[in-house]
Amino acid sequence: MHNTLVFLVGLIAVAAAQSCGQTPIQPNLFIGAAFAPVNNNVSQAVTGGQNVNAYSWPWTVAICTYDFWGNCNFQVAGSVIGSQWILTSASYVRGSTRISDYRVQAGVFDESNKRVILQISLFVPYRKEANEQFMNVQAIYIHPQYDGSHNDIALLQLSYPLRFDQFTQPVCLPAADYNQISAGQYQWFTGWGYTTDFQFGNPTKTLQQAQLYIDPLSVCANYYRDSIWDSQLCVGTQQKTACNYDLGGPLVQQDNTGTWYQYGISSYRAKNCDAASVFTRVNSFCQWIYQYTGIQCK
């Protein structure tokens, strides 16, 4: 009997470990595809991107902070990698505000300011979307070697576990990535960033997607006049790239079994969002992620 229980527990653990990277609501991969025409009649955050099929990227989350008026203002994007863990960029969350002010919005498509209302003497978050999960942040872990441009990665630990359903799912992390990030290949990016040059554009409220080109690291090294490490990726073109407020967003690709893996995290971009952007290479930080979360790259 004991052996049977151990066997069943093992099966459950294996099933749980294999449940990442699934999209119950399928994304429309013709929208924002590498060779699809750009629709200039609509606002396009993730420059050159277009509206996603709602809830079809169930790991992409919005991270917001409260202001004096009770609005939860969108700051950066992130990705769900476990029931209590969000992967994002260190650039904004490093010492910018109190941990208690952060919230994570999972299962959300239309990112609008969330307002807190007074109800029975308690502040209760207003949920704009029926399936949205509005979560407190318990702790933030910044990579100890983050220097403003390199090792740009952070983990947010949620106060309570997320409910995994067709609107919220974790993405897988890759144990190997060389076959997926070679220059000349494409991966998918999602975010709520600015529609055009951030000086004149506006951030979108609805999640956008675009298939972005993987460049040689030398392209970003030459453009930014900075050292680009092997733990980084150079991604995008003048027409399709990450923009303001796309920070922390996931760069993902599907394997031949239909499972989605996250290969990059949006780190920094050109001032006018008109050149390739720098992403953090997730695979370079598998051990660091595992140290805090117990989640393994596979």
C-alpha cells in the first residue's frame, strides 16, 4: 500500500512538472507574424505588433503599483513560472517602491488602472475582468550581479498561489536553447508597451503580440555602444521591437510537441523604439531561478 501511494505521488509530481507551457486558448499565430503585413490603422504596442487573441498567452502578467489615489498603475510585464512565482526584469522593481505596493494581474487582457474601493471598512481590489487574479507580492529577489544592463532578471514571490485555469498558466523554462536563439530565427513577444516612439505614442491597454527577429549580438553591441554578454539576446528590427512599458515581457517559442518555453526577458530598448532591443537570456539563469523557486529548466 505504501509503495502504491509513493508511486501515485510520483506520478502526480511528474504530471505537475510537465504541465507548463500549455495554452488552453490558442493564440492566433497569423497575427503579428514575421512576414504578415503591419496594420497601420490600429495602435501597435510592441512596435509592429497587433492585438492578441484574448487570454491566449496565459503566462503573461501585468505588474502594477498603487498611487496616492488608489490606482494600481501598470509598470512592467512578467511571466508566470510557478503558482507563486513571477519572472520579470530587475530594471524597475529594484528599490523603486515598497513591496507592499506591488500587485500582479494574471489572467488579464485589457490592462487598465485598477482602482481600490472602500467596502465594509476594507480596501477591496476592483477586478475589471471576470477571470483576473489580483495578487499581492510577498518578496522580490533581484539578481545580485545586476549592474543596470547585465543580469537584468528578478523574481516576484506571490503571497498566495495562483489558480491555474484556461486564463492563467505557467510557461516552461529551457534547459538548452542554442537551437532556438540562433541569429536569423524568430520568437514571439507579448506586452502592453507604447504604440510608437514613446515621446509621441501611448501605451496600449490590450495585450499585443509580435514575432520578433533574433539578431547577432554584435548588432546590439554596435547600436548601444555597450558590451553584450552571452547571457543576453539581441532581438527585433526597426519595424518590430520592444518599446516603453514592454520591460519584463516574455520572449517565447513553441517546441515540436506544442509546449511553449520562455527564452528571453525584455531588458532595454532604443530611445525611440526603432532598433533591436536587448533581452535577458533565461537559460543563463536556470540555477539562480532554481535556488529561490525550486523550479527547474527542462
